[in-house]
Amino acid sequence: MFLLGSAYPTAKLGLNAYIPPILFGSIRMAIVFICLLPFIKFKLPEKKYLLPLLGFAISMGTAVNLFLYLSVNVSNILSPIVIGAQLSIPLAIVISSVFIGEKISSKKWILIFTSFIGIIFIGFDPKIADEILGFVLICCMAFFYAFSQVFSRYLKELDVKFTNAIMGIVGFITLLILSIFFEGNTILLLKNLNTEAWLMAIHHGVLCSLMGHMAMFYLYKFYPVGQVLPFYALFPVFGIFLSFLIFGEIPTIIMAIGGIIVITSVFLLQKTS
């Protein structure tokens, strides 16, 4: 969870080092693919896995990275988007109930509801007025992250390295195309990237994706989404703490209260049957 929490402040460092947001995501996915390539055998999976695999690759590889880096890019403060990303947990549990049939008890519904209340509470913070676009974008990221977790449940029989390699190549290609169209001069941008930008991209590709996310995907082979994903509630603690250490960012009282509501609600989801 420390690695996942570090994604937000280190993303800001990378963007501050003049790496465009969409290109950042493309480079991250390229690193994931390159690192996994020596450990996989490319073999077309059974037909029943093709659609979930494509859905997983587009949701996690393309959409999550797209909205994550766009959100960080337009945000001046990170705490709201770190907390806003928590929406992925209740959304994943609800989506897993609809598509996989995992049961949601009345207690879980109450906790899901209170987590949304916490997010709404944060939205009333006056400091959010200038950060609303970043907040909306991170909510979009949370939606696609939730879907990626559910897709991964359909792929639990496949090798995690294989599914993440496919995610990497699909995310790399789609984000690169988007970067070419919307950011332009991609070759020149790559040539001008400084050492700090490359280090942040490597951090995200190797530590956040390969070590952080893949560890969670591996657990989905053995446990339901509703049991694994609530541990995701721990990452904002590290994200906010690192944002304070790196940028000196201190959450407002409203953010703190809303964050406590969200994190507590999400954490309790794992304790509730």
C-alpha cells in the first residue's frame, strides 16, 4: 500500500519535470510490458477470456493511467484526489455484485453509502472549488479501476504476468496514440525528458505497477474482490503523508474529516460479511 500511495506525489514530481500526463502513462505501461516480456509465453487464451482480458487491459492500462495523470496534472493539491481515488473500492464491490454475483450485506451497503457521503463532504471544502476538475477526473479513474478489479476476477485462471503484460502493451499503444494526437511532438518530448522524469516513470512502472498492483491481482486468484480491495483503503494514509513530506501539503479540517469517514468506511468493509 505504501507503493500505491507513493504514486500520487511521485506523479506530481514527474509532471513537474515536464513529462506530459498522457505520455507519462504510456511510458509507464511500456516499462511494465518490457519488464514482464522475458517471463511470459505469448499464447492466445481461450475464447472465454478474450473479452475480459481486453476489458481489463483497456480499463487498467489505458483509462486508469489516462485519468490518473490528467487529474494530478490539473490539481494543485493532492489530498483530495488521493482520497477521491477511494471511490474505486465501493464501486468495485457494487460492480462485482452485479457482474459476478458476490453478495453485499446490508451492513456493507451502509458502509458503501457512508464512503460516498465522505467524498461529498470533501466536495464542500472551499479549497476544492479550484480543484473540481481534478476531483472529477480522479472519480473517473476510480470507476475504471473498479471495473479492472472485476475483470481481473474473470481472469484468475490466467497467469498474472501474462494479463499484466497484455495490459502493458495495450496501455502503451493506446496512450501513445492519444499522446500523439493531443500532446504532439512525441519524439521531441521523449528526447527532452530529464533524469527526474525518467526516474519517476520507472518508479511508477516497476514499483507501483509491477510490485504494487500485481500483488493485488495475484490475491484475486484466491480471494473475492470484496475481501482484497478494502486493503486499498490503507494507501491514502501513505499518499497524504508523502504529499506532506514532499510538498508540505497539509489537509484542511474538512478534508481530514471527510477522509476519515471514507477511509474508515472502506476499511470496515473488509470486516463486514
